[in-house]
Amino acid sequence: MSESHLKTGLNFDRFLATHYPDVKRQHPGEGRRKWRLRVADMLWELPAEQRNLLNETYDPSVYDHADFNVDEDPLDRPEPEGEPVGFGILIRTDFSNEEAWQAFYAKIQEGEAEIAVPLSASQDEDEQMGEDSSNAVPEGPSNDLENVSLRRDAQVPPVPADQMDEDDSADEDDEESEPPHRMIFCLNPTTPEGRQRFTSMSNIRALRLFGDVDIRAAPSRPPDVKRVSPPNRLIDQGGWQEIYFSRTVWVYDAQSNIDQCARLVSSQGPDLYGTATGDSWRARASHVCELQYNIRAGIRIDFNGLDRWDYGERVRNIQEVEQRIAR
């Protein structure tokens, strides 16, 4: 076994392998993401000493074909049949102003047309794009945006199988059968039931619907910074942090009707101690597709080491997790 395939950290996969089958049997029909989340709840409820017994060096590929990685989920592909799969998903969560939404959506369509990403773009092309645009700074709705910077991520989060480009070794027939891609899929529920489900949705709720939960080490804490108190799984609980593997999540909310911006949601938390999984900041509609293209290439957004994410949304996420609302 090559050491390059080994991972050191909290082996959530081993915990899933032990508990996922029972959870799946006890809650039939819920789907992979909900089952994984139930197991994560069990892990967080353990005393820190027991949880830390899972801290080890292991080969994650052992679990590639485990049920908790391959079981279907109702929202694996929210796009209608025949609709191109989006690298990002824009969720409409406010339905009070149709005119504002249509204006916003028109800018998204314009952005996609301007970028015109080849549907079969290779990873090499994505990486080259990222290098060429690494110094770009998007505009935004607030004065904070002068501090926004783009940087290449050392570890680009895995992309779900139904969103990945075909491997270079795949034959042409397989490549032709791969569903086409677009930059952003806009989820705009039209039924009363659908709108009720998504109205005023929080960032963490969106991540839990469209992402798979995992656990990683919390960002390093500087010596002069106190540990977060009380502990929270989205920031730091015993040195660990809850994260999600998902498409890029964008949220259109009530404020979007006014500022024509969407929340860009962090599925893994910025690499800055004290920030949280589910943190977000607002990006103008005219920049959404460009930012999505950069993110697809492995570029991460930061504020030059400053915590300038939306604090109100962070508090909301934490409260929902603590109260078990975000399910």
C-alpha cells in the first residue's frame, strides 16, 4: 500500500461501517445523507475520549464501495430528467418577488453564456484556468470585498460521481453517455409543498440536503487564541469539525430581492480557527458563474486571513445544529 493513499485523522468511515447498517435498517427510505448524519450525531454524542479512539492512520479507499458511500439519496440529482448537471446548485429560498428573481436568474444565464465552459472540459483545462485567474478579485456587495482573495486549494473536495468528468482512459462511448454539465443548476420550486420546504432555508440545512457529512481536524488554533466555548461541531468540538462534501451551494434569499446577491456557502469551513462549516458571504449575480468556474478549478476564497463571513448566518447554523432543527 502506498503511503500517499493513507490518511491520518478521525476515521469516521470506520464508525460508519459499524453503525450505518443498523441506522439504515431502523430508518428505511431516508437516504444515504440522512443515514450518515444520524451516525454523525451518534459520534458527536460520545465522550471525547471514546471519539479520539478513532484518531488513526488508515486507507480511506478501503471504504470506496461501502454502502454509506454508494447508497442512493433522493437528492443526488435534483435536476429533471435530461437537464444538465450543475457544478453548483442555486437554491431559491424566497418567493416574495418574482420580478427580482427573474432579473437575478437572467444574470446567471448571461454569466454562463459568457464563460461558455466546454461540457467535456478536462481537469487539466480546469487547473490551467485556475492558474490564469488566481489573482482575480470579484466585486461584491460590501466594503469587505476589498479583502477578498482567491487561492488554490491544496485539497479540492471530492466531486460526487454523477458530477465528475470521465477519466481520460474512458472510451468515447462512455464519454458520450456522461450527462452534460452546466455551471449552475437553479432549484426553483413551484409547488406550495416545495416552496414551503425551501423557504428561508439555512446554510447548514442546504448542506445537509445536498452534501455528505464527514469529520476532519478543526483548523489550527493560534497560541494567542482561546478555544471556542462552548464547543460546537461546526467549529471545534474536541479538536474536530463537521464538514460536507457537496456541490457548491448558493442560496437566493429575501435579501437577494434587494441586493441581487446570493449566499456562497462554505461546505468545509474556511481554514481559519473560529470560522465554521456553513459560513457564507454574498456574491453578486453577475459574478456567480465566474466564481463557480474558479471554485471548480480548485480556487478557494478567503479574506486574507480575516474572519469576514456573515456572522448572523453562522449563529443561525450553530443554533439549528444545537437544537437539531437542521435535518
